[in-house]
Amino acid sequence: MSHTPHDLPEEFPEFVEKMSALKVSDMHFAKLSQEYEELNQKVHLAETNIKPREELSEVDLRKRRSALKDEIYAYLKAN
């Protein structure tokens, strides 16, 4: 399996243990992290031309991933 850039542990190494615990104990966080992983995979597939997309679609995916990453970071800081 190839490495997909921008995985959550790579983005937030200081929260790796906390993220693991929250994925099990907090359904809201588990949903956020699953959604992020799915978006990140779509961006990666588009960027590597495995599943190319129109430029605007790819930009939209990146914006959604960034907004979700900001939401996850805020959630990690608050909990």
C-alpha cells in the first residue's frame, strides 16, 4: 500500500494517541476522521492522476479537506 500524504497522524503528530482514543470513544470525532480520510484519499487519487478530476472539482475537494482538518484540529484542542 502506498503512502497517502496528509494523513491525520502526519498532520497532527502531537495528537496521535488522543486521536486513537477519540476514534473509539467519541462517535462525532470518529465520523469527522472517517470523512477526512475519505476526502484525503480522493484528493490523493486526483493528484496522482489515478482517478483524475476536473480542476475545479479537485480544488473543491482540497478546500473541503482543509476545512475539515481545521474542524478536527479545533476539536482536538477543545477535548
